[in-house]
Amino acid sequence: MKKNRFVHLNVHSHYSIMDGCASIRELVDAAIKDKMLGIAITDNGNMSGVMEFFDYVSRINNESRQKGKKPFKAIIGCELYVAPDAKEDKKLGKHCNGHSLTVLAKNYQGYKNLIKIVSNSWTDGFYMRPRTDRADLEKYHEGIIVLSGGIGSEVFTRFSDGDMSELDETIRWYRQTFAEDFYIELRRYADLFTSGSELQRITERLIEKADANDVKIVATNDVHYLRPTDIRVYNTLQSIAEGKTIEEYEKLNYPLNRWLRSRKEMCELFADIPAALDNTMEIFEKVEFYDIRHAPIVPSIDIPDGFGNERRTMEDNYLEYLSFSKANQIYGELLPEDVSERLKFELQIIKQRGASGYFLFLQDVVNTAQSELGVWVGPGRGSAAGSLVCYCLGITKIDPLKHDLLFERFLSPEGTMFPDIDIDFDDEGRKRVLEWLQQKYGKECCAHVVSFSTFSTANAFSTIAKAKQMLTPETMGVSELLSSHCGYYWHSIKDAIKYEPELRKLVRKAGASLRNAFDNTAVLERKIRGLGVHACGSVVADEPVSNWAPVSTCSIEDSKGNEKLVNCTQYDGWHVESSGLIKFDFLGLKTLSQMRDICASVKVHYDKDFDIEKIPMDDEKTMELFQTGQTDDVFQFTSKGMQKYLQKLHPTCFEDLVILNCMYRLGPMEYISTLVKHKNSKKAVKYMIPCLEKYLHNTYGIIIYQEQIMMLSRLIANFNRSESDLLRKALGKRKMDVLSVLKPRFIEGGIRNGHKKNVLEKVWNEMETKGMYAFQKSHAVCYTWLAYQMAFLKANYPEEFKHVMEKCNTD
């Protein structure tokens, strides 16, 4: 055996909720630092961390290849729980919650099969925890490697119970089902494993049984945390789960050594069983390098005949037909040149992305929601309102040409990202839309997206202190300091100590117990503490979701207010789309529910044909309501501070409302006084370069929107669409390396257009300052239009408005 040849094949991350306290990144980084060739992630009953694991390792491997280094292997696995009988049998009995079993996917087919096994264990087999059974293991055995498991496994339990006939049957079944891909798993917990101990005796007999059945053995360590010192944090999680203090928990439990041991440590621990170490490498070699990512999978819709034969061509042609047909209804049979050119440009980019089906699907959802389900749909949100195609299809209700909204803020011509369109529905309507999607595509083809809650720095510290019973004035003071900035300033205990003077004083005076609490907090913060359902994320596909991503179940409230179990993807919103599934953000917006009820009352008492979408944008009563700051219960304009600025600004047009809606937030708020001064001054605004007026006139000479920065860079320095979007991103995220490249281009382009260098420097500095806070105009226009509609109802139908809002506030 070559020196220190070993790979960990049983590793639990913090996705083993409350049973693991190491992140995916920490585990991978530690394994690479120890020069391991790969590592397996085998979380408890779930595959939630798999896509994050794969994405992170892929990023590392891309960098390694450029440096001529060998790639690191991401071994995908799961610790399953095998029911004693059929997984559907849910009754109390011996081992009813299932025996543990370590399972690894050795190729893509194995990965797909593992997804099925894990998904079924949740949707069909859940009883105290997700359980599979032999029927599913046999059905989906292809591409699967099985390790027998440790304490709690069927093999170990049969042996410790002295049931030799059942043990032999178990080993024979797994050997027959998985052939040479079944291994007897050996673990050595150092504090328990001593000469003559029960664990040593069991290990020796298991080796004998393995030999007798022609089954190989393999060494694992059942990893649950990163470093030996992290055992206190791990025990804290365990004590919380059991409702005990750490001291109570540790009195009842042996300190199992479950850290990520180094190759050297594992080789020393199993020095007397070299075959068990060799077989970790045998399994490592069996596992292939394969890619689990997939291109976006768009749910299909019915397309009439005559648009082609191949699906992609049909979608492209049908989208073009619908877009121009709807444009003719909006703008007339003879389309203005700017409309026609804009549509052609957008459709070209959409086709390049292969996203025509995506737009058709959302058009179908919105159209059905409004025309068949009676659901109120918002005017749009986010950058999608910059798309004329979206407007023509009715996905959004804001004309991007009228408001100078840019498509490339939504989809950059040079980018590769798939579109992202979020849609608001009234609260009750959202539930009806999701139920309709299940009826149309099938329940198994729809799922919510899981979300994970994590320990904040403040919560991690208070959890540690409580578990250790350190409820002293000193720890209470630390908790107060951390909580006062929680969610805004402190991303780590290290940063908190570095930047908070009062906390540094406490640290300097701290005894060993408090210093340990700080160290343990650093381990626990940002680790997963629970799971739930994403507030708006859903996936829809033509095939069962479990063909592409593992599924679990969570409880939510249905449209009638009853609790029900729903399917959720185990990959969260950050990672589910790597699997090919598209996350659709369908949001419930209370304002739409309120507006729906007010309009219904208006139709009954005043005008049966009233249409809130056709109200004038310059209604005198509505503008007066804004000017006097009487905007209680008006969406986005309810705060006293906003009302004060409304009175100072005295808005006279819709654009003024959009501007103030953008500026009333941290950062740009300090420029509101300048805005008020410029608007109310009789003197004309002076521009550093006269051409700036073209895009800054409506905002009184102040850079407010991201779109303004993009258009100014084109106007002054001839930036193309992609460069202007890159500038917008770099300014917003303070990417100085990118800005250092773009600034010379801006200056040079401006000089070629006849502008002076010193003036261009000033313009650049102004863009750099304002770019940190510049807001997306597309979203601002959409939500300001909602606000305007609510204000219109309040100003023109005050009794109906008051009645509905009082009812909502009471509810």
C-alpha cells in the first residue's frame, strides 16, 4: 500500500441538520489541504448539499486544470434509513425508523437512481424520518455503491443482537443485489475502540463474516465536524435536539471522535487492516467524473400547427408571432420603427438564449391567471419590465419605451444567463395559480423550493451560552451587542470583535469559558439550523421533478387555510437551477388583494365598467394626495419620512413619484434635499457636459437610476450595450478591478467625442459616487405604478378605500 492512501467516504455536512457542523466549503477545503483526491458527502436522509458540493468542486477544478493540477473528485452520496419492511408500512415496531446505510453514486445513472431512492423515502416512506426499503434499493440499484453502515446499521445491529442467521441473510441480500459494489463498513471511534473492547470484538467478527461471504471491507470515520475541538459545538447541537444542556448530554453519551481525520490519522488508526484503507481507493477509482448539471428545462405549452416541426423552432416562431401580433394591438397595424426594431433586437437575444419557451410558458400562466382563474397580476417587478416582449405578451404592464427602460438591464447581449422573471399575484390568487399548475402538469411535476434557516452570529453565541448555562451579565452584554447589529453589520463573530469597541473590551477581560464560547460561535454561525419552504420559489417541469433533483416534503397552508404536505426540491434557490429545473418566483402581494377588493366595491357602487389599468396618469386628485402627504395605507409611500419629503418635493408628475420612491432609502436619501432644491428652483440645472441633459432632465440633473448610467456611458463614450451593463454592475458592487479597466475606456471614448479630459474625470467620479446607490428604474416604475393606483383609489373613492383597508388592518 502506498503511504497515506485514503479517501473519506462517509462525511456529514451541516445539511445533516443539527447533526453536522461543517459547511460544504470547509470540508472540501480541508480535504484538499490534506491532499486527499476526493471526498464523499453523505448527509442524513437528504441530498440537499449535493449541488452546492458539485458546483464548488467544479469551480475549484476549473482553476486546477488551468494550473495543470489533477481534479478533485466530488463523490455524491447519502446516509439512507432502510425500513424493516415496506417503507409504506408506518407502524410502531422494532427499528421502525429504519437502519442506516451509506450509499454512493458511482456514475450519472447512479446519481439519478439515488435521487429516486431519496425522494421516495420522503414522499412515500417518511415515518419519524425518511425511509427507503429493499424494494427501492433493488429497483434502483444500477450505478450504486453500498457501504453497510456503522452503529445503527442493519449489519451492525444484527450482529450486536446475536442474530447470526438474520445477519447472514442481510449480507447475502446486499451482496446479491449490489455484487462487488457492496462493502462491509468498519469504523473505529478511538475512545471506544481498545484492545478487548466490545467494538473491537464486533469489528473482528465482521471481518470474518465479510471474508466468508466474499465481501470487501472499507474504513470510514462517520465525519460530522471539521476539527477535534469542534466536538463541543457538535455536542451543543445534539443537546439542543434532545432538550438538554451540554453537561447533561455529555454525561449520557460517549465522545465519539467524528472529525475529518487526516489521511495520516486514518492510516494509523487502521494500520492493522490495510485492506480497509486500500478499498477506499478502490471505491474512489470506481466513481466516475460525471456532470450532474443540466441546461434549463422549460415546461412546454401547446403551440398551434404551422410554426415548424422541431420544438425549439416552433417556440421561436410562435413567440415572434405573438409578440408582433400583440404589438399591433397596442401600437397599431403600422408599427413605429422604434417598436419594430426593439422587438427584433429582443427576440434575437431571447432566441440565442434558447428561452422562447420560457416566455411562452409565463405568458400562458399570466393569461390563464387573469382570464380563467380571476387572479390579479401585478404590473411587473425587477428588470423584466425593461422587456418590450414581456409587455406585448402581457407578462408585464409597463411600456418600457415610454419610460426609457432597457432590455439589456434584463438580458445582456453578451451574457449567458437564463432570463429571470418574477411575477406578483394577489395572495389568494397565487395559491390558485399553483394548484392550477399541478392540475395541468401533474403533482409530481411541480414542487416548491426548500429554504434553510441558519444561525446568525448573535443566535449562534446565545445558543452556545444557553447550552453551556453561561447566562451571566457578561454573556448577556455580548448578546445585546451582537443582536443590536444582527443582519446588517455583523457577518461573523470575528468582524464583530474587530469593529465593535465595546465587544473588544469584553474579549480582553474574558476568561477561558467566554473565549471558548467565541471560538464555538465562529464554528456554529452560518450553519443550517432548520428548513422550510421558500416564500415564492416553485419549479414546474414536463417530467417528475425527481428525475432532475431530489424531493422532500414540507408543511404549508393551502388556499383554504388548512395545513398540507407539499413536495419541495431538496436543492435550495441558489442551486436548484444547476439541475436544469427553473425556479419560478411567483409572489403573493397583499396590495393586489387590497386593490382587487376596493375595485370590486367601486364596480358595485359606482361604475360596473371601472378598469384600474385605464386610469389617467395625471389625475389631479391623486397628485394632490401625494403633494399633501396623505399617503397612509398607500403602497410604498406610508412612512412619515416619505410623507414629509412628498410635501417638500410637491410632485407634479408620475416621474417625480418614481424618483422619490428610488431615493427614499439609505444612501441616496442624503441627496433628496438637492432634488427638492433643483425641482423648485427657477434657475436651470447646470450640466458638466450639455448632452447629459438628455438623460438627466427628468431627474433634475441627478443620477438616480442604473439605466441612466448605462445610457450616459453610451452617449458620452460610445460604450456598447454589454460594456454599459458591465459598468452598471461594477459600480453597484464596487468591483474596483473592473472599474480600473473601464475608466480609461470611458475617458478615451469621451475625448474622441470631443469632451475634455478633466470634465470627463468629474463625470466619471459622479457616476462612481451615485452608482453605489443607483436604483433599477424598471422595478421602481412598476411598484410606483402600483402605489399610484392605490392613491388614485384613495383620492377618488375614499369610502371604499377606507372600508377595505380597515378590514385588512383588522384581519
